[in-house]
Amino acid sequence: MLGKLGALIKNCIKKVILLGYHLCIKIFPVCKDIILLESNLGRNYTGNPRAIYEEMVRQGLDKKYRCYFILEDTSTNIPGAAKKVKRTRFKYFFLFARAGIWISDSRFPMYIIKRPNCHYIQTWHGTPLKKLALDMDTVFMAGESGIDIYKKNFYNNAQTWDYLLSQNRYSSEIFRRAFGFEKDIIEIGYPRNDVLFQKNNAKDIRKLKLQLGLPLDKKIILYAPTWRDNEFYGQGKYKFNPPLDFAKMQEEMGQDYCMIVKCHYLVMDQIDWSPYQGFIYSYDLSYDIASLYLVSDLMITDYSSVMFDYNILQRPMFFYCYDLEEYKDTLRGFYFDFLEEAPGPVVLTTKDLIKAIKQYDPEVFAEKQKAFTRKYNHVDDGNASKRVIELIEVLHHGSDT
């Protein structure tokens, strides 16, 4: 009985807030000085929106504009003058009604209304290997009621975007079709990768290792897999369930290596890594993966878009693809011949992964890595954030109040 009453009260509060939101839209004009930013559905302060905002701080523009970051955890430390706002509270809706510029790397809920004088910069969150949106044939994700509804919702959401960032020509072509997006695609690389140009040096890397509590006398492996559409607890809450034998990795490699495990932001599992103390280091969602790229000597991933970012550093990559056939043929499907283009060994078992790392010869993959770089990193140059801010300034000066 109490559970039903609680749900009823919660639903009534939601309706009142949404009513207030619609009233704000009717009463208040759009304010071109307000910028609203969100990373990873508000789950952390990372990625492209963070990089754009921190470049604003460097240029002193966080004081020219009124910047707000949407965060589930408003105790998160962020630099500069930006204020933090919690998701789905009244202030959250009020700011959506008022903000002149929205910046996000994922989709906002469909009940959010974009006003005519508001500009929405969709930064997105990666170059795609796996099929997206309108290109998908099936959908296994939690909370989705079927492929046709999923595509319709995605298409409608994409129509609210005014500008879409792209890392390369390959992505631009896919985004145009897969999102049904006919407005401006800004092909400038990803702001989140600017730091890979700025801090890829011995001094900054040592400083990051000390901040993260990592050993200075061992090589560092970064393990950064993607999530699996069909392994979930509920909508937006996915499992971490790879069959990688971490004990075997520690036994075979622990003397010379340690390992960072970085889960995708959609993964909600709380994993006890204490049996691997001194070998495995795990960092929660609050840690930006770019810092982990910089401190690592090599990376293990699978089908994640991290491969396109990490490749900027020109360090070894290994692809642990234990479910390759199922993922390729059933869950998502690929845009390109992954086995042909992967700039590092593709393996299916822990045993073969360990062997591949120990016997790695960079010369074997040199040509593949060059081709991969030409295709996917041809515009990455460390200045993407500055280019987005140039756009923001143009929009600000050209907007109506």
C-alpha cells in the first residue's frame, strides 16, 4: 500500500514540475548567456562537454557566460564559475527553458522542449564501429519496446540537434544517414582528445600516475571494454561480465605489469577487485578516461570507440573479442571489416591475449596503424575545443534574446 502511495505521490510531483516547465517556456524568454552542459546522462563530469567547458575556463569565458553542468552527483568538483544542477529537479527544467545553448554528448529526454532561439550542440561520444540508430536491424537494449519505436524516438531526438560534432569523414557520412540528420555536421575531431596532444609528455604522465596512485616501476595495461546490449539490470544499467581470467593475467603478467579496469559509464556493477590488489586498479565514473589513456602503455578493448581515441597516442592496442560472432552478427553488426582494419591483435581467449601482449611486434601492425590513423584521426589536432568555442561565440553574438 505504501509503495503504491509513494509511486502516486512521485508521479504527481513529476506532473507538477512538468507543468511548471511548460509555464516557464511561455513566460520567460531564452537567455543567450546561459549554457547548459551534460556528460554521459549526467553521470559524471567527463568527455567532450567537459573539454569544451574547461577551454572556456582557460579563456575566461566561464565568467562571460552563465554555465551550468547537469550532474547526478552535485558534490563533483569542477573548475571555474560553472554551477551544478541535479537532474530532473525544477531548476533543471527551468534552465532548459531558459538556456540559449545546450551542449551534450548523449540524448536528452524526449519531454525536453527545444525552443526556436536555443542552439543545441550535440558532441556525440565516439566514432562508430557498431551500427547506430536507423542503421540497426534489431534492438536488445533495456527499456526499448521494439526496433521501429527505437528508431522513431532516435530520429525525433536527432531533429532537435542544430550542430553535430564528428571525429572524421567516415563518421560524418554514417551520422548523416544513421541519425537522419540534415543540419550542420562539424568535422573537427573530438574536444575530449585535445588533452592527448597537450599532456602526452613524460612530466605530465608522471604527475598523472602519482595522482592516480599508480606504480612508476611497472608498465600499465588499460582494459576498457564496451557494454553489451543484452546484458542489463534495467534501462541504462548494464552488466560487466567478460570471461577474461584476471587471476591468470595477474599470474602471468603481474611482475612487470599492472592493469587499470575502466568500465563503460552505462555499466552499474560494483566489483570487488581486492583479490587482485597491487595488480588491478579500478576507477569509477568520475575519472575521465583520457587520463587513463595517457598513463597506460597499451590498451585492451573490444568494439568500443575508445580505439579511435587511443590510436592518437600510437601505442599498442589489443582486441579481446570473446563474443565476436554474436556481437557482429546478432547484437549490433559492424560498419567495416573489423578483422581487416584492427590495428592490433584480435583474440578470443585470455591465453591468446597474454601471448599476444608478450610477443607483440609493432612492425607487424605498423601499416595497419598508419591506415587506421589516416582514416579515423585525420582531423584530430588538439584544437577541437577551441573550434567549438568559436562556434559558441558566433551563436552568442548572432542570437536573439
